[in-house]
Amino acid sequence: MIEYNNQSLWDTFALHGFAVLGEVAPEKVEAMRQRIDQIMLGEANIDYDRTLMQLDSEDGEYASAGPQSQGHKGRTLNYRKIEQLEFDDVFLGYMQLPIFAEVARHVYGDIPVASFRAMFMNKPAGKGTKLPLHQDRWKALDRDPLLTIYTALDDMNEENGCVELIDGSHHRVLNRDHHSGYLTEEMAREFESTRRTPLILKAGEVAILHNWTVHGSGINGSPNPRRAFSVCLMDAETRNLPGGELASTSIIFGQGALPA
């Protein structure tokens, strides 16, 4: 059994900006693997008009990836990103596992917690899009989300383009001017000689990440896809700027939570 309240786990998280929980609910992970293929192939009974979907790039460059917009974009397994998965029963049931509620409570305290984004990330076999170094924060929010729960749907390693982390980089915001936390070229150059820690996970294993931990990834050089389910959780009272409306009504834990 995973000891999410083990102090050494949280000491690791505080020091490095990430920690590995281990395997969580393997039967649910297999269900998510099957479900995401159905979604990509257009076979799922979901509202595609509200589902953000982005196709992978053809040349591996971030700027070449397809538009991030609502709607199905063809029957293919070569999607890079799919969001709004909190509205799918299979993914929501996984997101609301009690262990994740306890992890969120450790970070945020006993308050309602919402999903800022529940997102499938994919590097198709022999393809994938390079992800530049960045921190997961958004200039349009009145407070930063501080927790991402990252689940490997496939084995992840350096060959297939696993996430690479800059150890201990979560103690300050580096680029407040960028709308979603991407580093400038000059900032990125400062990390060129810094050893990156590959987030190597087995299928079904879970890592918790501080949102300010600088990270990026390369392309997939293997013959198999590298898929992940990434859930960014935030204080449910987080609001968009400058309008002040709630950033999300998709409360996952606490009063008003979506039904599992």
C-alpha cells in the first residue's frame, strides 16, 4: 500500500519539487488506456465539442503541433494532447481515488479542490513533439496551482521521451511575463549544463509534481507510444483575471464535487 502520508515522501517533494508515489489502481489504468484509444478514434460517447484536442506535430517541433481547440480532428492515435477528461466517467473515477484526495489535502489543506486541467499527453510511436522548458503556471489566474498528479499509462524512459525535470527548480517563478510559464531562450540556456532528472516510471506508476518544477521532454524514439494522464489540481476558489470568474467549476474534492 502506498504511504502517501510518509514524511520522507513529502520531504522529497519539498526538496526536489517532485516525488514518486508508486503504482496506483492498475485496473483503472488499464481502463484509461482503452478509453483514451476510443476517444482518439472517435468511438467514445463523449461530447467532442467540449473536448480540447491537439494533433501531434509531423516534425517534432513544438510550433508545428496542430491547433489546441475543441472537437475531434480525425480517426488517429497521433494526438498530442486531449483535455477536459474530468467530464469522462472513466477518468473522473480515477481522479477521485481517496489517495489523491489525501495528497491534495496535504498540499492545500481541508478546502475544496478543483481540476484546472485533466489532460492526456501522448508521444506516438516514433514521433512526439518536443516540449520546451517551462513551469506549469498561468498568468491569467489569481493564484498558482501547486500540484500535478502524473500517471504513466505506458512505461516511460529516456528512449521514449519521458519528462525531464530540473531538480529543485520549484522555489521561485522564473518568467512571470509568459502567459503559461515558458522560459525565455536566455533562461533556458542557463539550464543547458544542468543535469536533468528523467522521470522514469513503469505503466501505472504515479508521480506528484510541484507546478513550478521546471520540466520539458524530447521525442519518442521507440516503436511504442508514451502516454500519460496529467491532472493539475488547484484551490477551487482560484479565479481568472481580470474578470474574476471562477477558473473552474469542476470541483473534484470537497463540497460541490463532481459525482464519481
